Amino acid sequence: MAYHRYTVHDVNQPAESLGVYWRLSFFASPIAMVIGYALHAIADSSPWLSISSVPVSTPIVYILLGNLTSSHLWRCSVARRLLGITTPNINGVWQAGVDKSLAGEQQSQTGTFSIEQTWRTISIVLSTAESTSRSTSAALIVDAGVVRLEHQYFATRINRPGSDFKCHQGAAFVDFPLDNCDKADHLTLSYFTETGEFGVVTLIRKPDTIQPDCMLRFCRLLRNEYERFFRKP
């Protein structure tokens, strides 16, 4: 998937980025000290790991924390409270039923609608039998208990004999409930295109894509990294 930046506008909250990065800088120093002490202890008990006694750099820990927060920790309820993150998490995969109208002709299709989101970037894709639509820009607008996702996209044709589909640009929007928006299972997306086509996409979340608890995902990530690092050759 092609990821791109997106904006978040919450009418009841100020921009969160500055506060999040300030809190990350606050945590980076003690975490670097703890890692340094741990490496010193390992080096003392295992002379062959004496290289581990090199001091841990706080700026490096800060950069790693920032990347880890953007990719994983921002979804975790504990990390969100500690860092002051309010950006809605709308990751998911839905079955899509497309009902569209073009030049007075009604058509229906089925496909898959997917959103892959980090704290900084997002990718939105609608795939059907004849085309794939990929987002080029997006914004989340939070107001009155609703999270509205507005995005522009570019649709390309899937090579099929006899298809008269034309590549085009379009715009779409869909509303998520603010509470438990990461578990929203029934949604309605509206769209229109530069070719005059417009329609409605009914979205039903696929059961196996409901996200597990964030702490469970993080523990799995740590376990996988531990096994990868200490795996015997």
C-alpha cells in the first residue's frame, strides 16, 4: 500500500503533536538510563558482551520511541493516555457493496475496502473486480461524537477484456462513531467522481479483522523481536 500523510481536525481539542513529542522527550532520558544500566549489568555478568557497556544515547532512544509510537504504541490505550494522543484509530477491512449511478444508469458491485493507518500516515484502498481506488490525501474531522473521514483518491482499471472503465479522480467521505471507532462494523460511504459518477458504498467489517487488544499486540511484537534476536543460528 502507498501511505501518505493525513490531517486531524478536532473542534474540541488543540493539535496534539507538540504535546506528544514533548512527553516522548520526557520519557526518553529515564528509558535510556534504564537500558544503559541493564546493558552494564549484562556486560558485568558476560565479559563477551563488553561492547554493551557503550552508553545509550538519549536522542537515539527518543527517535526509536517516536517511530514505535507512530507505528504501534499510538493504538494502545495506556500509551494514548500517557502521551495525550486523541487521533482516532480507524484501521480495518470491510466487505464493500457499491451502488453507483452514471448517466442515469444504475450499477452494483462488490469488493473490499481497507484502511491501514499509523499515527502519521494512512492508506485507503477500495478494490473491485474492475478497478482499484487508492487514496491520495485524507483528513479526519472530529465533531459532535462523529469522526468523518474525507479523502481524495485515484481509480485505476484492472486489465479485463471488454472493460470500458476509465481512470479518474474522485472524493469520498464516511462517518465513524467516535466511541469505539476502531470496532465500527457497519458504515456507509458516499463518493463522487470527476466523470459525473456518484454512489454509495455499504461497508461491513470482516469478522477476522477486528483488532486485538493493543497490549497483546505489543507483547507479541516484543516476543517476536526477542526470538529473532536470540534465535540460535
